[in-house]
Amino acid sequence: MNKVRSGQFSFEDRVWQTISENAKSFIRALLTYNASDRPSAAQALQHPWITELASLQVDEQSAITALGNLQKFNSDVTLKAATYSFIASQLMSKSERDDLSKVFRAFDENGDGKLSMEEVKKGYLDHYGKIMSDQEVEEMFNAVDTDRSGFIDYTEFVVAATNQNALTSQEKLQAAFRMFDKDGSGRISPEEIREVLCFGDQGAISVEAVDAIIKQVDENGDGEIEFEEFVAMMKGLDDSLKK
């Protein structure tokens, strides 16, 4: 703690022997003792250790596939959007997300962790060789930007840019269903939907909104969602894409 208070540190330990000088330089900058001299997050993102790693070559086919999936994506049910987000953030393997991560980083030119309309338009121009119209970009953002932030964040990008068959495998859908089915009854009740979508704040979504979600999915009209109905909702996107 005395070393922390005095700002003393070194890279003498054996574990640092294989770490590059660029990485050590980055750490030194972040550990600048005087806060007024310490780089901001934006400045830190411009450090050579970050920029050189971020300039990894992106597989052209991966970029084109991701962009194509972005344009096709449409999640019109809140429950579906929440399910996709859960699958993308919790159930996809590292290998499944590696290529998409590289594409996202290549598009995210200012390194702020989100894609603006201009960054997406530039990505299309770079990889498709054509300019997206403002209407095309707006339509994409209306479908992909589920939290209406005006940007596409990493999770939204992964959800929309992934082949939907990969997101809706039987194993992933079963795990996602269990996430909603808190009591393990094999059915998702209105209360369970509200709990998941509101993160515990029951007042964040109205009873009418939950009822509307259930009516879109509840095929037998019993007021709850069974696994078969849940699968049908998620697979509906695949059917629309095939058409």
C-alpha cells in the first residue's frame, strides 16, 4: 500500500519478461500518478499498443457476411430481442465471436465501443464498394439498435451480424428459455417476462406491454409461453429470411 500511495512500481518480476515494451508503455501511461497528467480514455485508445493490435487484418468474407446479416436483421418482438442479446452475450463461444469482434473493431474507427451511422456507411463502402443511402442506414438502425441509443453497440452488432441459425440452435434456445422460466415450470409467465425485461424493476414495463408481447407469441391462448411457442417465435426470423 505504501508503494501504491507513492506511485512506485516496476516490471522486474519474471512474469513481465515476455510482455512487449509497447504493452509496458501503455501500463505506465495508465499508472501515471498525477491524475491531471494521466491520459483520458480517448487518449489511451490512441496508444500504439491499442492501435497496432486494432489494425489486424479482417477476413473480407467475414465482413461481407456480417454486413449482409446486419441488413437482413429484424427483431420485432421485445422478448425475441432480449433472447438474442442473452444468447450473444452468454452462450456464444469465443471462437464464434472472434471474427465478428475483428469486424466490429475494424468498423469502430474512433474506438468508442459503438458504431455510428457514418462508421457503418464507411464499412459498407470499404467492403461492398457501394454507398448506403440514408434511408437504408436508418432502416438498419431501427432494426438493430434495440435500445434506441442512436448507435449499434457490440452486443447488438453480434446479435444482428451472426447467422441466425447459429443463434437459434436447440441447445441455445433451451438455455435461453430456462433464463426466462425462473420457476422451472416449463412455461414463461407474464411475471417472469416482466422480471427479466425490467431487471427486477416491475414498474419499468406496463402490464399492457407484457400482454402484447405474450399475445404475439402465445399460440394456444393460455396466457403463458411454452417452449414450442418460444422456439416458433425465434425461428420465425429464419423463415422470413428464407423468403
